[in-house]
Amino acid sequence: MEVVKTENVSRIYKVGEVETIALRDVSLSIENGEFTALIGPSGSGKTTLLQLLGCLDQPTSGRVWINGQDVSRLNRNQRADVRRGTIGFIFQFFALIPTLTAYENVEMPLLLNGHAPSQRRERVMQLLEAVGLTDRANNRPDQLSGGQQQRVAIARALAPNPSLILADEPTANLDTPNGKQIMEIMERLNRETGVTFVFATHDPRVIQFARRVVALSDGLISSDTVIEQAAPVV
Amino acid sequence: MLQLFKLAFRNLGRNRRRSFFSALALGMGLAILLLMASVLDGEMRQAMEGTIRLQSGHLQVRASTYNEDRTSLAWEDLIEKPDEMARKIASLEPVAAATPRLFASGIAMSGDKSQGVRVIGIDPASAANEPYIKGLVNGEFLKSDDRDGILIGLPLAEKFDLNVGDRLSLLINTSDGSVDTQNFVIRGIYSTRTTPYDKSTVFLTLAKAQAITRTENHASIIFILLKDRAQTEAVVNALQAGSLQVKTWMQMNELVLQTEQFADAYMIVLFLIVLAITATVIVNTLVMAVFERTREIGILSAIGMRSSRIMAMFFAESVLLGIGGIVIGLILGGLMVVYAANIGFYIGNMGVSGMLLGDRIYAHLTLGDTITLTITALVVALLAALYPALLAARMEPVQALHGGKK
Ligand SMILES: Nc1ncnc2c1ncn2[C@@H]1O[C@H](COP(=O)(O)OP(=O)(O)OP(=O)(O)O)[C@@H](O)[C@H]1O
Ligand SMILES: [Mg+2]
């Protein structure tokens, strides 16, 4: 079953008189359990597409379905409702709330979803363990390294058991070992929990983890390749 | 909910100094308002209390033709056998004191100096004389059988440079329209701390005043003090008597009541100004916070936080700022009010005619004012958060996330 699907989606940015066509008639379908890389040169529309897949933004034309629901024309609060618990985000900058501890950051989506306290505690600890940060639960983001922050972000994205996790250049601000560790964690969680991952990148070391590679070029899908074999051991 | 306040509390903690100063601004605003309200209330209370005790009493019984402005001394304008009537009135349960008084106008003279005065003939034994007995600064109070003693105010004694035992001559209007002059011995000097009143009010015994003005067994009024103001109407009803008129403290002190209303209105304007300034500080703090936290707002929105919740987050911050401000305000304001209530403010000679105000104002803070102002401060804090909260809630997650990247 497909988690998210776009049909002839275009996104045109208007800044003053200038129009930028970031996406042109993109049709893409992401199936449950995929581990897919979105690649392409800078400005090709990767971030724009991720925002549409994640219901953060709305297409100028065309339609987007998430879990079978048409989300192309929803207001701000309706889109927030669609995202909550369904879609997890991981950003290039380690998007944690600076005033909250690692534990509390992971707990936040559970709070928004109204989980019971005991349930939250168990889930948060389980996730922190999955990303290897049990001993950092009470640290604030500024007391964590970039790699650790990004692992907290992964745990947070995963917390409410979403159907889809979107990651925009999750390793771009990390050095090679840390970037590799992040990809390995994502890949393992994908295998173990079956949650779908779509990540934008132009890092070849990241691309090799993908089982499907969608290439964008100037707002168009230029290639869509399924790689048979699972992530290679580097 | 609790989480919201936890988040809000930590957010305020990020910029402690800014948060503190915002709360301080609100606190100082509240403190100033508490002080203003208490001083005004104290002033009005004192003005009314002073005017009642020194001038009008709670009730006055007068002849129906008595003209206050002309200090009429014609027999038909006066009350006959006032002692008897005063005794009857004093026996009413709500009445604290009832005593006859005779008013006459005159001129006090000593050497080449003179001063227009109001002469009041009193029954020295009455409890209504308490302000003058308590206010004695020199000498002693009049005695019932005193035939040539006079009680004068401190400012007059100073002006004439006279002391207890010295002589003072008094030119006084009489019942038949002529004037009489007589010498008196100063028995005592009083001060009610109300300079204009003290300077121009002198006391004789009622008997002596009746004799010199040739009004015999008559008095201008029966001066009545009640145990409780609220009893006024009941006593008025009990007193309704043929050819006499009964005036209440409200009728006699309309000016004070009007001044009070005017002062209240004036106060509201001042309140609004202080609150507007305070609100500006809070709006500024929160707008800055919204812009600083653009990216975070984007993140929270991305993980599914609704606009209402984002707004609630800023309202929670504002409530915390408000509570902090109120605590500061109540402490600061409380200290100022306690000072102002005990030490008072010296305002000097500010008595307006018809309204007797001492030379010091003592603040008086009512619970009602405190509660109203405290709630107002909280409401102001919440209102101030409205614009910043809307600003935050209107942010599109995509833009907010971008905004933070820079
Ligand atoms: N908010 C915006 N307003 C105007 N133009 C935009 C906006 N966001 C993106 N664009 C434009 O749309 C195009 C696609 O941008 P997008 O960010 O999707 O590219 P990208 O593939 O993610 O690039 P990069 O690899 O540099 O992140 C670019 O030309 C960009 O300038
Ligand atoms: Mg991008």
C-alpha cells in the first residue's frame, strides 16, 4: 500500500514579480516500508518535494494523498492534524527545541498526541535506547554533539509510530563517521519497524544506503531506480 | 497544560534579564496603581471623615428657615430649647452624639492684627468635641461655666503671636443685626491639622455665645454624629419634625462626593496610561521572543502542533510574566502603601472650601481595589500576548523553518 502519492504536482514560488517553478507535474508514489533517496543538484526541488510529501506545504497544482487521504487543499490546522503522529521530520539543522532535554524533545510528539504518562516514559526510553542515547536523556541539545542531536531528532520523528519519516539532508552537517552512523540507525529502524523513510541528499555515501533512488532535475523526475540489494556493508 | 507552563517557564528562563525586566515593568505599573488608588481612597476618606467630624456631622437639625450662608441669627431661624431636643435625639439608639451649636460670624483682633472668624458656641461636655479636645496643643478645653474663655486654632495663635492666658478681642454679629465687642482669655489652642479651618474657627461655650449674640436659649443646629453612617436614613425618618429640617452628610457634602467621582474618573485615565505603557513592554518582549523562536515554532508546527496550542504557549508565558509581575507589584506596592498609610504625604494647606482635608494624606488601600488591580494586571498581560501569539500562530511551518536557517 502506498503511504504517500503525488499526482501531477507543481509548486511555483512567487517572490514579487519573479516566479520560480520548483516542481513541474511530479507524480510519485512511495510504498509502505520504502527506504528511498531523493537526489539531485542544488535547486532541483528536493526540499520542495519533501515539504509536499510531508504536508508542510501545499502544491500550486496537482494532488497529494497521504495514507489515501487527499491533503492538497487543507488549512493550516488540518495539515497540522495530518502531520501529527503520521509524519516524522528530520532536518539538516538538528531541529530540536533548545529548552527541552533529549528526553523531553522525544516526548513532545507523544504529548501532542495525548499519550498517557506511563506510556510516554516507556516509549521515550525505548527510542533513546534504539538510538544509543539512554545516558543522555537529561542533556539539553547544547550539551550534545551534532551526531547525538540528530539521533535525538530521529528518535523524536519515530516516537508517535508514524507511517512516514522525511529527512532533508540529515547528514549534511555531520562528519563522515557520524553521517554513517545516522544512516545505519535509520536503515536499521526501517528494517526493524517497517517505517517508511524518504531522505533528500546529494552525498554519494548516503545514496548507497538507499533501496530506491529518485533523481530530480530542474523540478522534474529524471530517473527512478529500484536497487535490488539491501544496503551494502561499507 | 502543565507541559505548556513548563515550556513557557523555560522559555522565559532563556533570557532571564529580559523576562525579569518585563515582569518588573508590570510590577511597577501595578505598584504605582496600588499606591495611586490607595492615596486617592485615603484622601477621599479623610476629606469626607474630616468634613463630617469638623463641619457637617452626619446629620444636622435646623430650623426650616435657617440660612447657612448668611449665618442667620434671627430667632425665627434658630432652634428653640436646643438642649432638650439634643437630649431626645441623643437617646436614639444609632446616635453617637447630638449637641446644639450656635454659629456666628465675627472678627478676632489683637493689637493691629485681625482675622475674620466663625464663632461656634458649643456644649463643652459633648462627645462631638473630640477632634478639638484631642487636638489641643496648649492649655485646656472650655468648661461649661466658662464665661470669658475662648478656644482658638494654632494658626491663628501663631498669626497673632498669642498664647494660652493671653487676651483676644472678638467683634461679633448679634441677633438684632448689630455688633458687639468683648475680650476673651485664651484657654486653649487646638489644631485639627486643617489650616484654613483652624485659622478661622474659634469656640465659646454655648451659653456665652448665646449671651453675646443675644439669642438666649437658641442654637443654629443640632449637630449629630452616628455610630454608623449607614444608619443615616433610619435616623432621618425618626427625626422628621414639623418646622425643622434635617440635613444629611450627603446633602451637606455634595462637593466632596462630586470631587470623589471626578477623582475616580481621573484615576481611570491614569490607570489606562500606566497599563498601556506596561502592556507595550510585554508586547515588545513577546514579539521579540516570537521572532527569535521562529524556527522552533516551525519545528513544533511540523510535528503537528496546532495554531491554538502555539498561541497557548505564548499566553502561558504571558501568564507567568503576569504572575511574576503581580508578585513584584504586590510586594513593591504593598511596601509603598504601608509607608504612605503610616507616614503619609505632607500636602500642606490644600483645603478646598467646603472640603476639609488635613495637611497629610494617609493612604488607604481597600481589598476591592487590590483585587481589581491585580486582575487588571493579569488581563493586561494576557491582552498584551494576543498580538505576539497571533503572529506566532500565523506562521507557515515552511517559512518558519526557513526563517530559522539563516
Ligand atoms: N520559499 C521559497 N521562495 C522562493 N523560491 C524558493 C523557495 N524555496 C525554494 N525556492 C526555489 O525553488 C527551487 C527549488 O528549491 P529547493 O529548496 O526545493 O531545492 P533543493 O533541491 O532542496 O536544493 P538544495 O539541494 O540546495 O537544498 C530553487 O530554485 C529555489 O530557489
Ligand atoms: Mg534542499
